[in-house]
Amino acid sequence: MSQCQPCDSEGEPLPSTELNEAWKLANAPKNDKFQYTHFAHKINSFDTTPKKLLASDSRLRPDRHALEQGDLSKAGFEKSSDDDDDDDDGESNNSSGFEMELTRDAIASSLMNSL
């Protein structure tokens, strides 16, 4: 459960105000191996997804599908394989000599130029 209370500009609670419930975590379905709420199951379900998914949508990952099916060894293998692919991508980017360093000034400048 999370609570909130009206505060002044310094973040201090206003006099004579009380804590109010902002939200409360819903109960997970019984015997749910992931302890997800009904809402979490709904947003992760293919039943609620658009017809066309982005290739990067995590619901398409084979490791995730194997985990949902309870096949932990396959999920681990797929995740390890995916991580190896990511490492290979990183090595190829570094070998090209391309380097990028983000600084606060560079980010601020980029944001200001985009306005």
C-alpha cells in the first residue's frame, strides 16, 4: 500500500492533513507461480496485444515463452544464447572504432536543439 499527503513547497506535510491511501497492490491469483496480479497477467497476455507486434516486443522472446511454459532449462538456454548475441553485437560496435560519451552538457544541448 502506498500513502500520500498534501505537502507545502518544501515537501513538508500541511498541518491538519492526514495520510490517504494512494494505491494498494491487488492480490495475486491463487497458485500463481510468478505472483503476478491479474492486471500483470492481462498486460503480458497475447490476448490483449495489437495484431502487429514490434520485433522488439519482449513477449516474442523464446526464453520468456519457455519460462511461462515452465521449461526452466530451455528458458535458461535461450536467455544465455540471447545474452551471447548481445555481447557479440557490443563487440562489433566497439571494433568499428565508434565511441560515444554522454555528458550532461551534451544531453542538455541536444534537448535544447530539439525544441
